[in-house]
Amino acid sequence: MNADLVDLLWEGLLETLYMVFWSSLFALLIGMVLGITLVVTEKGGLLESPKLSKVIGSIINGVRSFPFIILIVLLLPLSRLIVGTSLGPTAAIVSLSIGAAPFLARIIENSLKEVSAGKMEAAKSVGASPITIIFRVLIPEAMPALVRGVTIGIIGITEFTAVAGAIGAGGLGSLAIRFGYQRFREDVLIATVIIIILLVQVIQWSGDSIVKAIHKKRYKFE
């Protein structure tokens, strides 16, 4: 492997990590707000408001119905408005965040619904406020499932960066397309695929390790 190829791969990896980190952070923040809102506003929820829950659910389903490559194109004007350009890793973060947030919202919703209703009822019985129940009972009890779900979401965002590379986002996906496919550089194509596979494995391993640590701490004190 020559020095030029190493430099290309290193630059592509750094751009991919940059996109994955910030997109995951913003998507998680948006997804957490949406997911919690869906759970607490559903019928019988802590802050019951079925109409609001239905509206939010419909918006989430609508965004999720778009193929990601089309969603990126539709969000190009928004990226240009926010960051001043529609090209490069920073511009891609806008599309990646918005595209991944609804997916994470559903994962978070399902994770929170795994929490026993009895534990929330017990918190209500001692006069805990809805906010206290959300942050002291609901989220902590669902943490293992949340971590597993978020891990899946981050892996999905990693895959999305490869798709975003097709329209000038940069990263390993762009490298694979511009050099590996268009210039028939099989070494570049194979190397980028291997790096992405390794990156996904590291993300999955990290998520599994965090879940094990949570379980170990929880059972230790129980």
C-alpha cells in the first residue's frame, strides 16, 4: 500500500468519523425529544395528548418513507442555508441528522415502552412529577435497550455517510466511488470497504460493552 493511498484513506476516514460523530449527536438529541414525546403523550401516557402523538408519529413516518438519497437532495437547500454550502462533510451533517432522527425516535420510543408500567405507577404514587419520572425512572430503566438501539442507529448513520458520498459529501463513501469505482482502483474500493466494516465492528463492540457495564453495575447494587 503506497503512501498516497494511505493519505487518501486516512483523510476519508477522518471525514467519515467527523460526519458520524456530529450527525449521531444531533440525530440523537432530536430523536430523544421525539421518542420521549411519543411515549408520554400517547393514550394513557404521563402527559396524555393522543392528537399530538399522532401528528408527531405521522411526521416521523413521512420522513422515514423517503429513500435517503432523495432526502439528501431535498435537504440540499437547507444545508446551504445553515452552513453556506451543499457540498462537503459539514453540509452532509444536516441531511444525515434529519434523515436519522426519525429512525432513532422510533428506536427510542420502543425502548422506553419496555419499561414496566408498574415502576412508573410506583413513582406516581409517591408524588413524583412527570419530568422526574421521565429522567429518574423511564430513561434509566430503559438505558440498556436505549444503548442497543442507539448503537444500531449510529451504524445506520455510518452506512448513510457512504450514500452521502455519492453527491459530494466526502468521506470513505466518496473515496470508494470517485477512486474505487470511477477510476477502476480496486485497491481503493477494497480498502474502503474493509475500513467501513472495521468501523462498524468497533461501534457495535462499544455499544455491547456499554450495555454489559450497565448490567454489571445494576446487578451489583441490586
